[in-house]
Amino acid sequence: MAKGTYPYVAINLSPDEAHPQGTAAFRPLTFATLTAANGESIRYMVLLDSGADACLFPLSLALLLKLDLLNLPRALTS
């Protein structure tokens, strides 16, 4: 299996009651090329999660990839 090292990138978070001045979250972000079965592809920043057992993408990516949303297989998530 291929291995890689990815730096954690600081993401500024908005102020809230617990952090009135705002705060930063450090996340392993990188760029990936997403390619749909129809051949459409886009380069997009993704969050790496080695413990995830599924990947979810926002609707905006499906639209960019020109996916036929009404005919995609469905799955329940929580």
C-alpha cells in the first residue's frame, strides 16, 4: 500500500462563545483529482480521514462532475 505524509493546515474558525477571538483547527488537507464514471474530472481540496469507512461529497461537486443525480444509487448515511 502506498504511503504519504500530509501537513496539517490551519483553518480559521469563526468566533463563538467558547472562543470569542476565534480559533484555528488543524486538518490534513490535500488536493485530489475526482473522476466520475462519465469521464468528467475536477481537482479539489479534500480532507483526509484514514478512519472513515465512507466518503461524502457536497452536491456542488456532483453538479461540477455532471452526474445524473436522479439515477445514482442511493445509500443511507448518518
